[in-house]
Amino acid sequence: MIVFNLGCAKDHKFEGWFASGEDFDAQRARGLLACPLCGSADVTKQLSAPRLNLHAPEPAQHRHERHEKAGGNAPVPAAPQPMAMLATPEQQILRELLRQVVENTEDVGSQFAEEARRIHYKEAQARAIRGVATREEAEALLDEGIEVAQLPLPAIDKSRLN
């Protein structure tokens, strides 16, 4: 997984997560990328500094084993916590929009494509849903005339967006 800093023609800045640089290029070429703030499809990579994790956190099991070897008296250090970052006004807007999406949609998980079809063909109650779909599933839905949108929701506890 690679994270790119992206921007649109209106100078909105945001991140995109991709399997590779080629994956970004392919999605852009097919018109699958859009600015989450204004919807512009004119999305480009922005300059960014690489993020290097030169000191991975020690797994909890190893910390506890070291604690036991020290006679149980040495303190067990906590795992490093993610650094908080100030959000730009655009990021704050995006975060609020994502919170509203989470609060007002039903998470159907990996059954997204199947449930979207059931709703489209009136086999299930019409409602707003979100979930996970592969690129191929999303393309197939679009080919069937079923509107879908990609959202930059990371794989986290989405009920706790802040």
C-alpha cells in the first residue's frame, strides 16, 4: 500500500491510498479518481516527503517477555502512539463529511456489490449503504447503471471518526 498526497484543479489537498503507483495511474486514466471536496476528476500527485518507519514498535508480547526476564519489576513501556497532526480546513471538512456518511449509512462490509444490486433491482429496501468492493465489482456495478462512489475511509473503527 502506498499513500500519495493528491490535489485537484481547485487546489484542494487530500491523500489517496493505492496498491502501487501504477494503480494510481490506471485509476486516474479510467476516471475513477475525484476530489472528495469538489468532485473534480482533474486529480494529480503532489510533492511529498517519504515516510520511513525506521523504528517499528516492539510487539506487546516481546515487551512482556522482557518484563518477565527482568523479574517482573521493570516497567513495561507502552507502544508508541500515532502522532496527532493539525488538520487543514479542507481536511476538517472532509472529516466531517466522512463522519456524516458513517452516521447516515449502513455498513454492509464486503457484501456491498451484492447489496447494491439487490437495492437497485428492488429486491431489498432502498437505503444508503457503504462497504467494500473490489475495483472489478465497482466497475461491474457502474456498467449495470448502479451509481457508486469511492470514499477515502481507512480500515479503522469507522464509528469512532474524530
